[in-house]
Amino acid sequence: ALIYPNYYQVGMSNLGFQVVYGILNENPAIVAERVFLPEQEELLLYRRTNQALLSLESQTPLLKFDFLAFSLSFENDYPNILTIFDLSKIPLTCKDRGENYPLIIAGGVTTFMNPEPLASFIDCFLIGEGEVIVKKFFETYLDFQLSTSNKEEILRVLASEVEGVYCPSLYKVTYKEDGSIGSFTPLIPSIPSKVKAVKQVPFKGPLCQSKIITPSTEFSDTILVELNRGCGAGCRFCAAGYVYRPPRFIEEEKIFSSFKDILEENTRIGLISPSATDVPWIEGLTNSILERGGDFSVSSFRADSLTKGLLENIKKSSQKTLTFAPEAGSERLRMAINKKLTT
């Protein structure tokens, strides 16, 4: 069960969630079904009827799955994880779950930054970019699962053989008086003393794009496509500039070739990038989309690298608003947060 701990409309607007859904279902040995936090009226109905939370595709109770995999993009969604456990009749903490419960795993940008707030609730974190770690994780599990059903032994194998896997139960963590980590010690010799985030460097693809197009999302009837990953600006308040280092671009030829196929079936494309104006060929790409009768929107860009040509193309698209964010009211503060914009 692939779970987004927020409403359907929010989860299906998340490109990372959709990409992982596609990766899992490409494997003929895996069936991945989606699960979302019920909206308020539906949530009250679940509570009133004492009905266990069900998956979207086959209406299967979550207790019936081998894995519950959470896609985590925002720390504000953490309480929703516990709500989903409660609705699914699953004990909240790892120590209270026996062998008969699914393995609880989690990945996403917030696990890059700091998985520890969830360490008591999640059996296993996948620290890294989904295209790299998800496939390896489940291939290793499928190879090993026939030899044992013991949850602890499975976690040991995954943590030992798959780079980027962090199982909190296999480490001893101590904290200082101020709450910061004092020590982080593996309990078995075969697992790493430091878990390294796994990344695709260089960024070869495949192209990350929406797998399911639905009107019931924040980006109605729009196919989302990732242009690049990471940002070289390093603004101190922005996770993308740090956890996704180094900045990487998909090959220009691969992007242009893919967009020809995309525009045969979809007319509107959402260009996903930490800063689209840093993409060297963004102006040519938006020209090509418009020339082929398509439409586009841009997720984010920097004011100091916005070109006149791109601005003209945005005017021709259906995008109605642009947001420029200096982030701080004085040049001194902008320099302090590494937002190097000046007047």
C-alpha cells in the first residue's frame, strides 16, 4: 500500500508519489495500491462505523498488505500518519507491532532532512531518490522473503544490502540535553555507521512525469514533468538547495524527444523545477511546446535569471500569475539567508 498522508487531491498532485507508484507497478511481482487520508466527512464515517481504512484500487484493508509505504513531503503531515494507523487498527509504535503486522516504511524529502521524529513509528526509512533506492529495496526483499518471514531478520538484510536503508531498531541513538543527537551506533556490524542518501548522479532519467492524469488535483488535467533536480543557489531556508545536491539537469535531447510524445496525448504540461530559469534550454523548450499547440506552466523561477524570451512565452501560456519572492526586506538580511538579490 503506497500511502500519501493527506487528501487525494493533494497526494495525486505530488509528482514524487506518482513516480514511486509507477516504479512499483512496473515490477510484475508487485501490486501497489494507493491510500490517502480520508476527507473530513469520510473520516467521521470511518470513526462512526469502526470500518478499517481501505486501499483505493481494490478496497483492501491496510492490515492485509505486506508493506505500508508512506511518501512524506511535509512535516505537517506527520500527525496524519498516526491517524491512518488508528483507522487501520495498527498499533502506533514499532515496539507494539508483532510479526502479523505489515512492515511500515517511509521515504521522501522529509526523511532526507531528518527521519528521527518518526523513528518510533516507522520500521524502515528509504533515504534517497526513489528511482535509485525503491527498485533495489524491493528486489532485495523479493529475493530474500522466501527464506524467512521474521520481520527483524528481513530488516537486517535490507539494512545490510541496500544502500540508503535506515532501520531505527538496528541503531542505538543517544541525545544531548539540548535535544541534539549525541551518538548514533549500529547494533550489528553488517550495517553502516552512517546511512548515506542515495542519489542518481548524473541525472540520467527515466523522465519523471505524472502516471495518472485526473481533474481532481491541484493541477487539473496537467501532466507534471521534472526538468532538473537540486538547486545551486543554496538559500538557507530551502531544503531543495541542500538535500538534492548536486544540481542536475536531464539531457536536453531526452527532454525534447519525450515532450514530442507527451504532447500527442496531453496539451498542458507542468514544468517542475526548483528554478526553471536555471535550466539552460528552458526558453527553447517552452517555444517548442507552444509551437506544437501545447500549453505549459512553470513551478518556480528566480527573478535574477528570468529572460525576456521566457517571459514572453509565459504570457502566451495560460499561466496567469508570477510570484517574485525577495524573502527578506533588506539587502543585509537577504545576504544572511543567501538570497543574493539586490536592488
